[in-house]
Amino acid sequence: MKTPSSSSYVVFCVMLVLLLGTQVSTAITCNPLELSACAGAITSSTTPTALCCNKLKEQRPCLCQYVKDPNLQKLVNSPNARNVAVTCGSPFPTC
């Protein structure tokens, strides 16, 4: 029986990661509490943390939904929130 080469193993691992990454990215759960890591940056204009930027990028597909929510609208649609999005390299979507 022939054993797989290490390059075959690497290719398999890369393909697996790509497939799992695709599934994870399509299974986004919109949860505005995920953006709590950005609260300080949004309310006091401080520099957003890496965690904030990661959460913002994860929740980006949900931002238009948050803007339509009267309870979240003022916070999510504020100039500071938009500045945080730009600083994180994830500009606010056009809703």
C-alpha cells in the first residue's frame, strides 16, 4: 500500500481549512452583543482594539439590520461607529 506524501497531506489540510472557512463565514449569527468589544471606541472615540475590528468584520453583514432596529440605530449609525468601521478596514455597508 502506498502512503500519501507530505505534500498531499498539506494540500488536503489546506482544502479542508478552505472548506470549513467557507462554511463558517456563511453561518453568521447576527448578534449585536458581539459588537460590545467596540463600545469604548464608539462612545469615546478611542482607537478600536483588534478584538473590536474582528467582531465588526464578523458582524458586517448584519449592520444594515442593526440600523433598522430603533434600539440600536443611534449607536450603530453614529459618526463614531462609522469611523471605527473605517479604522478597522471594514467600511460601513450601503443600506
